[in-house]
Amino acid sequence: MQGRSPFLIVANRLPVDRAEEGTWRRSPGGLVTAIAPVLQRREGAWIGWHGAPDERLEPFDHDGMHLIPVPLSDSEVELYYEGFSNATLWPLYHDVVAPPVYSRVTWEAYRTVNERFARATAESAAENAVVWIQDYQLQLVPAMLRKLRPDLRIGFFLHIPFPPVELFSQLPWRREIVEGLLGADLVGFQRPGGASNFVRLCRLLLGLQHQKHEIHLDGRVVRAGAFPISVDFGELDSLVREPHIIERAKEIRAELGDPECMLLGVDRLDYTKGIAQRLKAFEELLCEGSIKAGEAAFVQIAPPSRERVEEYGRLRDSIDRQVGRINGEQGEFGLQPVQYMHQSYGREELASLYLAADVMVVTPLRDGMNLVAKEYIACHNDLRGALVLSEFAGAADELRQAFMVNPYDIDGLKRMMLTAMRATPHDLSRRMRSLRRRVATYDVDRWAKGFLAALEA
Ligand code: ADP
Ligand code: G6P
């Protein structure tokens, strides 16, 4: 077992993928943002796919992390990643906001790839190692891994919502997925509701006994629990105190024509994020004259994601059209009300954007947590800034002082956006102080320590 790791993160994606020039850059999404600092602080390795098909790579080190690539063929990318993970599980777990595709072919690929991840993990783990498996792409790995290596401590964390039994039951392979998860010693969810859904499912579907959130099977106990994920508060908080970030934030506002109010959205281009709803609310506010184009600028950052999945292509076309219409109808020469960017940005540019924005608009139709909301808060030690937050984001449980909205209710959203834009400095600082207290206390380090302590107990 020499050269094997005592601690392993297993996720579909490695924390890096290839930039166009062939260099490595951070891969997208909340999972990577949250877990990368955990591994950097603890000796171990990360097992995952590096984002390109048909390429075998040797393990390598990057940014203080030891990375072990798992290859995917072109057809596996299509069937396992784009297919079962992102055209079946993703919409099913997000309240069916898009119709899930049920296909036996993609299910087979999901099983095959999960088996490969389980084998790669079994070969890389030291005796009695702690293995932490991440997210919906790898739900069969816990049971597969336990079969190969019963000595391991296995944790699983789901970064996205876990649906109610009534929705989950649509899945033709529901039993296999639940049995897969039950291979873990600890199954973690973002919200208490997710953990309860899972325990209820174990009882109703598999007839298993449980005491509260402890499920009994085969002489073992599997625990389920809520561990709301968070951000590296300290990193962002010190970043926005740097003079060059403060300067860049001012520059961003100047580039926008120094509007009275800058609104910001930062999301992967995903149909769960409610981008169309927030733009519609903004468009109507402009149209009816509640706000003027020069008075407010809306910056929407939305790097394209999972582009070959049909629903994502459709979404991209429709947001492109919507932005074009708003700017065409509401803009003036040299003045576009919506700035729409597809790029990925580094941490510094993102922090500058958060710092520059007066109103952060986070309106998912359903979201496991939403780290963007917490990142915005971490960037506002100036106690300025308003967070408009969907009640359907996991973050809504903790961030009660945000301006809460139901993104399906466009009139309500308009009202709350206006309220946030016009709030007094006193009201904003009162809310922001309380929001910051929460995020500073429950940061990503505390989240990871909490999960791992429960797993290793
Ligand atoms: P999800 O995990 O669904 O993508 P989250 O809001 O939880 O949503 O996490 C998104 C993460 O991706 C955040 O850490 C955010 O800073 C990062 N991110 C989003 N858009 C960009 C972008 N354009 N450039 C760089 N990072 C981004
Ligand atoms: C969310 C998911 C992650 C995923 C990320 C980016 O955060 O929970 O598992 O990695 O989105 O999506 P992608 O499909 O590009 O990996």
C-alpha cells in the first residue's frame, strides 16, 4: 500500500481543466470552489476527470494538490456526463424544472463509469483511508467501493438538492441509486429536508429500519445529515481589502458609465438559476419607467455550461435573445442596460465585481446551496450592498436577512429589486452585518471539519 493516500476526494471533475493554451485552470462550479481549499489544507489526493474526452493522463500535482485523473471516452462523456448525470439526475433533483430524460443506454454508461471511479479509488487508498465521494455523478461509487475495500471510511456529500420521494420515484433505477448511496458510512446533504427525504426513501422503498437519521442495514449503521456548504470567507474578505481590488471595483463602475445602481448576476448558464426571470423583472422595471437605463446597469456573468445538452443550448439561445431585446428596446447610444458576459473570471476579478455591485441578484428556481450569494456577502466588509435571494436556494435557510424573493412571482421580484435598490444605508448595513456574521462563522473550513469529524467519529 506504499504511495497510497490516507485521504481521498473523489469527484466527477478534477479541480482543474485545460485552458485553450494548454495550461491548467480552475474548473467551474461550486463543488470545486468549496473542496479545493479542503484538500490544500490536508494531505491527500483528488480523483476525477480532467474535462477532456479520450485522453489518459498520469497523476500530477497542481496548486498544492495531488491529482489522479480518471479517463472518459467521448461516448462516455455523452452518455454518462451529458446524459445520465446532466439530462436525467440534474433536472430530476432540481424539482423537474426541465423534463428529465430516462434512457437505459445512459444508465448503463453511468454504471460503467461509476465502477471505474470505484476501482481507481480502491487502488489509490491506503489501509483504513478516509474517502470522501462528491455529488450526483457518483452515487453508485460508495457501495461499489465498499465491496472492493471494506476497510475504508466512506463519506458521500450531495451538493445539489435531494428531491422528495414523490419526485425521486420517477427514476426507473431508484433502488440502485439508494443502494449505491447506502455503501457510505455518512451521507451528507445541504439541507435537513434532503436528509429527511433520503431517510424516508430508505424506509418506503427498501423497508429499512431507522432511528431518526441512522439507518440500519446488514449489521451496519449509515448516518444521514445536513451539512450546509460554505465559502472561504477569510480569503475573500482579505482580497477585497487589497487596494488593487478596490481600485478595480471603481474602474468597473466607471466602465459602466458610473450608474447610480449596479445590479449583478453571476451563474453558470443553467436553467435552474432563474436568469430569465431576473432579466424579465429588470426589463419590466425599465419599460414601465420605474428605473431609467442610465440609473441602473445590470451585469450578468454567465459562462456557458454543459453546452451539448439540449436544454442548455435552448437556454443559451433564449437568454441571448432576451438580452438583445432589452438592449435593443431600452438602450440608447453608448448605453446598454444589460452587460452580458460569457467569460470565466479569476478570483480577483470576481471579487472586484462583487465589491462593485450594489445589488446582487440570486434567483434560482431551485439550488442546492448557491455559493455566489455567500461570496457576495464575504466581499462586503464595507457593509454596503444588498442581496436579493430566492427562497428556493439552500442558502435561504441561513441568509434570512437577504431580500427574499419567489422568482416565479415576477411582480414580487420587481418589488423586491426596487426595495433593495432604494434601501437606506442603515438598513443595508444592519442586514449585511448579520449576514456576514453567519457566513464568517460557518465558512467552508467549518463545513469540511464538521463533515469529516462526523465521518471519522
Ligand atoms: P453551481 O455550483 O451550480 O455552479 P454555485 O453558486 O454554488 O453554483 O457555485 C458557482 C461557483 O462558480 C462560485 O464559486 C462562483 O464564484 C464560480 N463562478 C461562477 N461564474 C463564474 C465565472 N464567470 N468565472 C469564474 N467563476 C465563476
Ligand atoms: C455544480 C455541481 C458540480 C459540478 C458543477 C459544474 O456545482 O454540483 O458537481 O461540477 O456544477 O458543472 P460541470 O458539469 O461543469 O462539472
